Amino acid sequence: GESVGLHLPTLSVQEGDNSIINCAYSNSASDYFIWYKQESGKGPQFIIDIRSNMDKRQGQRVTVLLNKTVKHLSLQIAATQPGDSAVYFCAENRGGADGLTFGKGTHLIIQP
Amino acid sequence: EAGVTQSPTHLIKTRGQQATLRCSPISGHTSVYWYQQALGLGLQFLLWYDEGEERNRGNFPPRFSGRQFPNYSSELNVNALELEDSALYLCASTLLAGGNEQFFGPGTRLTVL
């Protein structure tokens, strides 16, 4: 079936460096994407979202890029901090009836 | 403003028993979604309730059921528990039915022995 997936299960970066987490999706009809952060023992926390009529959206230290041609989504985190250590999920909302479709997640590890 | 709350935090059951998990959405939110997050896997959509009605369910057997109360809180019931039901069960709420931004609770960790 169609799904949202992630390229790398674990990403290790130095504190202060920028991080890029990638995600591929297969449903070309999807029109809304979300990035969530999940810390150990907690529920997913909304980070940033983007609609399919956009190719870039910026938040505080985070940027999401959407490439509809290759069905690729990325999350960029600038100047990573220890508190950024978590599992990051991309998710796709196809209109609400099926809930969110999540990828398996990327574990971001920040090295001092 | 209080976020989504779930209870209990942890629940330990044995095979064949029944489990009941509870969720209170953010005040004013009418839609509640349930997800299962098994170890090493992503979140899988279970059920969606809105205005007291079940609107959709994911690819799970009928022994996974639930309901939504008039105050929009929700219960997830899992009957005839199996070992593979061990997972983190997450509840999310949205302001509007089918709303994009879902706010998640901390989850209930269900362990089936």
C-alpha cells in the first residue's frame, strides 16, 4: 500500500551543526505534511507543517522543504542543541478520515 | 490550557484479558484519534471519533473498539489481549473534524504478559 517512509533510521550530528532529516512519500494526491518530534516517554509534538502548494516553510530554527516532483520531504534543524535529541516523524494527512500516516521515524542523536 | 491527557500511564495485563484506556482531549476539541505505536514501528491509525460517533477505523481487528462520551473524552477497549498488543497507545485531538493539526497525549504503555 501507499506509505510515508524515512531514509535513515539514525542520524548523529555534532552540537551546533545543522541537521537534515529526509522523508519519502508515495501518495501523490497528498496535500498536507507534518513533522513531529517524539522524545522518550512522551507523545509526538508538532513541529512544523506544509501544504502541497508550497515548497518551503520556515519556523524557529526549523525549515521544511517539499519537492513534489520526487515526492520528497525534508526537515532542516539549524544549530542543533542537546534538546533536539528525539525521534522525528514525517506524517501525511489525507483529509482526516484515515488519521495521519506516519513514517517509521529517524532517531536524531546530538553529540557534544 | 491543558493538553491531551491519557490514563493510565502504564497498564499490565495478561493474555486473554481486556484493557481499557482513556483519553481527554483539549478543551473545545471534538475529534479524537487513537494510534498504536508498537516497539520499533511507526504510529498506526486505529480509530477516529467525532461528535460521539466512530467515523473511521484502521486495519485492526474488531476486538479493538472504543467510544466517545458527550464531553468528547474517549475510551479505547482491547478485548482478548494478545502478546503483540503490547505497545504505546496514543490519543490525539483536533479542533475540527478531520483537522490537520493533531495534538497528542503522552500515551498509555500497555504490556501484555
